[in-house]
Amino acid sequence: MRVMDWLYKVCRWILGGIFIYAGTTKLLAPAIFATLIDAYGITPESLIMPVAITLPLLEVMAGIGLLFDIRGSLALIAVLLVLFIAILWYAISMGLDIDCGCFGPEDIEAKAFHGLRLSLFRDMVMLGGVAFIYGWRRFGNIFPIATMDLVNTLLSKRR
């Protein structure tokens, strides 16, 4: 296996792991995450708790999908990262002094605040990882597995 193929896998596993960890920590404390979402002031009050549950679920699903290289998971991670970058950019431009909420209540930034710029930088680096994965898929002729193909494979092995 080529070095770039290994780098492709490691990058997928790291990004997938980050999203699984971030989503799980938020799912374990949805009320705290809802408070962090509310601090941004961009989500209507009635949608805060649904967003506080749905967003981490999407993160976990996308992370698991990326670990197994399932089609669509990288696109979902890219969309989530662009969304996070836009929200962080908004918060920085508004001069908000809040926690990013990226890794739930145990986030180191939650204790220190002022972490929006670091979070923005981290998300941009992760977006660079997404670009690398997309590029290597194209260059290396790598085709992620379709969800239904995965389900059929798993079901056929059970018989």
C-alpha cells in the first residue's frame, strides 16, 4: 500500500474520530450544549433543543460513516465544517466572548473562553483534511462504499 493511501486512511480516521468524540460529548449533555447554542443568538428559542440533539447526531453519524468510508459521510462533514466556520466567523465579527461549544461541556475552551479564533483555525485545518480526502479519492480512484452495499454485505454475511 502506498504512503498516500495510508495518509488517506489516517486522515479519514482522525476526522471521523474527532466528529464522533465531539458529537458524543454534546449528546451526553444536550442541555449544556443548548445553552452554548443560545449564546450565539442565531437560533430561534423553539429550535434550540432540537438543534442541540440533531447536530451532534449528525456529527456522530458522519464520523462513523467516514471511519468506514461510506459514501456521503465526507460531504456531510464538509457541510458541517462550513456551517461551523460560518458561525465562528459570525461570532468573531460580532465580538462575542463565548465558548465555541465544539467539544461539549468538557472542552478546555469552555473554561478559558476566547477560543473562537483557535476553533476557527482548527475547523479550517479539518476542512483542509476534507479537501485532501476528496483530492486523493479522485487521484487514487477510490470509491467509497454505498450505504445499501454495506447493508447488503452485512446481511449476506449473517446468513
